[in-house]
Amino acid sequence: MSACAGRQTGVPPTVCDQCAARRLSVCASLADEGLARLAAVAETVTLSTGQTLVSDGDPARYMFNITRGSLRLHRLLGDGRRQIVGFLFQGDLLGLATRAFYQVEAEALEPLTACRFRRSAYDQLCESFPALGKALLERACHDLQAAQDQMVLLGRMTSGERFARFLLDLQARDLRNGGTGVTLRLSMTRADIADFLGLTTETVSRVVTRFRTLGLIALGAKGQITLLQPSALADYASGDRACS
Amino acid sequence: MSACAGRQTGVPPTVCDQCAARRLSVCASLADEGLARLAAVAETVTLSTGQTLVSDGDPARYMFNITRGSLRLHRLLGDGRRQIVGFLFQGDLLGLATRAFYQVEAEALEPLTACRFRRSAYDQLCESFPALGKALLERACHDLQAAQDQMVLLGRMTSGERFARFLLDLQARDLRNGGTGVTLRLSMTRADIADFLGLTTETVSRVVTRFRTLGLIALGAKGQITLLQPSALADYASGDRACS
DNA sequence: CGAGCAGTTGATTTTTATCAAGTAGCGTGG
DNA sequence: CCACGCTACTTGATAAAAATCAACTGCTCG
């Protein structure tokens, strides 16, 4: 579609059907009329691993609802140092709590499908449906809280505490999505985890080994990781226990 | 006033006159009628150094506009480790982008005056004046961006880079408030700076000494600090220069 | 089959934290 | 007014944590 002409990533958008239904579940409490109007302007975008959905500095024209796959949000320093500020998974929204320009790079960790619609359409809908604006603010506050949690992690936690917290966050997400929270699939590499936790890949790898040796976790194929002792992980994450 | 009965910090609120005018300047673009209504329910609170304005876990009933002084927002880990997630100064707002409960401790760095009003009143006003809700969201997005900047700092920057960025942020604020951006007053201690930058007081002190030796800054009385070479500080902060 | 990447592990270095000691400034009370 | 004690800050010596450098394994995908 021509709406896509401005983007250089070559993402081919098409009108999105099933994603409208998914978004309904995200904003279930909102007025149907508003959603129907939103669905009318929604398109599907698909990305393969490593492709960029939005770039730092791009005008923030679109919002995205991740319908399949996962992606990382990161910022870069001039010399290449990277800090991942978040991971997004199925059901998450991107571009809601943003100003006129995106401030992050968003890259697919695996083949990705997202539902895209214009922020201007959303903004207009907020005028008519105040509840939509409230939901938006609520989400921004949630993100802000998560960011502050991450500040505590990056500023004051040891490598073991950071990784334990990371695993428990993934578990919480899995439980929220109806999973068992026991065996998780890591769609990101060690380097991604390191850049999220403010560590190096080697340090992450060593913590993995330590946790495995202690019987806290077990690794499977394709990034599968099993939490054998979630309560012990919670002890690590809260810093209540010495991290030997 | 009886509205204050629920708080245990013993802050004596009184009806606020001059703060209504100050808030007008904060939200100058908004409908006068809404502001007038808001001013009608505003109260002034005063705190002395070290006193707590809001506590982690308190129900977020109030919003505050800082009319004089400064405060720190921090979180604590179980064993006493502390991460300051932000400093607030004259003109800043507290409690806007928050959910049902405060997630931080807010403590005065110096004698503080703030204008307080109920969030419920603000929420109601947002219904009538959509522009107010938009300003609120805009601010939340701004805070989120600042939080992501801080994540990069905490996760990937050296002590010198962190302190340089800290100084430049203070300078930017001073410039925004009409100052010259040359000589700043630090209302926080080295320990506060350390807990904000994810360092220790000793490390902060060493960086200060290093910057002083290099002729980048000069210290005066009462926490005065002069930026002698802002451009060199900018080099440090961006990580473009080796931080020897 | 081979190149390349993700991951692990080891040796060493660097950075920052920790421990320790001392100085300077400030407010309080004699 | 000065002595005292407290706190903020600085500086030095040492330790610990994580980064860096390096080598190797195993896998995946051309």
C-alpha cells in the first residue's frame, strides 16, 4: 500500500483481518464502535528475523499490535554500545506511549506479524471515546513503572539477581498468557539478554551455568529453559540471599 | 484541613493562592475554566529537608506541583540498596503518571513547598477537557523517554560518562528555567548522586576530583558547581572520547 | 562439507566497590 | 564565642565483580 512508501524497510502491509479480533481482546472493555473504525484502517505487516519495524528518529506515525513473534527495543550509543530497553511479545503494543518520533530501534527476534494502524486515527478515536485515552495512559504508566524497575535492576543488582529477575519476568508473562510458567522459550540470544541486563554475553553465560549447576534451571533445545526452583530464583532476584 | 487526616507525615495543608498562578503557567494552554476549578481544591504543603511527601505503596490520591525546593524519587531493595529514579525541581509535577498506588518514595532534598490537589478532581477534569488528558499523556511519554535514557546510562556508561550526563541534564534544566547554565546549585548529596547514577559516593567523589583536575568543572560553596568546559563534558557524556 | 554464529569456558585485566582514615564545614550547646 | 559532634566529602589501599581477551564446541544453514 502507498501508506508504506515512506518506510525503507520494505515491509509489505496488507489489510488485516484476524488481527482486529486480537486487538478486541486487548481493549475488550472499550466501545465497539471505536474498535470497528480502528479495524477498518488496520493493516498486517510481517518481518523476518532481524528486520527493523521502527527506527530511532522516525516520525511516529503508526502503532503496532504484535500478533505473532517477538521483538526487542533498543538504543545505541555512538560507539556501538547497545542497551535494550524492552522486549515485546504476542499481544503487546508498540508506539502507544511515544512522542512525535520513535526513540528506539525495534527489531524482530523471530518471524513477526504485527497489526499496524495510524496513530492519528487512534488519537481521533480518543476524542470520541475517553475510555480509550484512559487505557492508553494506564499503559504508559505501566511502562513507566517497568522502566523504573529496570533502573533498580541496572543500577543496583548483581548479575545473578538480574538474570533471576529476567527469568521471573518471563515466567510472569507466560502465566499471564495462559502458560504453565515452567518451561519457557527464549526467543532472544545471550547477547540480547546481556544488552538488556547491562552485562556481557560471557557474564550471562556464566550465570546460566551457575544456575544450572545449582539445579535452579535446565536448558532444552531451541532456547527452551525450565525453571526448576522458581522460589529459589525469587530469593536470588530479591537480593535476600547471598549470590555465591 | 481534614482532607489531610489520612496522611501520617503530618503535613499541614492550607488553601493555596500563589500556587494556582504557578500551575497556570505549567498548563498555560488549557481551558481556564478547568484550571479555576482545579485551583479551588488546591492546597499548599510544606516539608523540611528529609521529610517524605509520598511513600512507596501509598494510595495515589494526590498530585503535586513543586513550587519551591527539590526532592528525590527512589526505590529501595530489601537489604537497603537504593536507586533514585529521578529528581524533581521547581515547576515539576509529581503523581501524574502513576497508577493506583505510588511506586516510589519522594523525599525533600531541601525545604519544599508544593501545591497539592486530588487526582480524582484532575481525572474528572480530563473528562471535560480532553486537552488536559493529552497533556498528561505527553508528560508520561516524556518521563518514559527519560527513564529509557537512564537505562542506557545505568546499563552501558562508565562513571565519567554518567556524571557528565548528569551535569549536562542539570544544565539543560537550568537553561529551560531561564538560568545561564554555567553555575549550578546541587541540592543533593554525593550519596544521592551515586544512588541516581548507580555508583558509590566514593566513585562519584573521584569523578568530581578528576573533572576538577581536568579543568572541566569548579566547585564553590553550598553545592555550587561551575561548568567550565560544557563541550568537553558533552564529549565525555556521549562516550566519543576515552575517559582517562 | 565448511563457514559462521551462538554459546561456553578459562585466564587476565579493568573498573568499581569496599574498607579505612582523615579533613572540612556546620549547627548545637556550653 | 568556642568546643564538640555530626555529617558530607575526599583520598588511599585493597578486594570483588564483571569486562575483556582468547580459545574452543556444537549447530545451522548455505
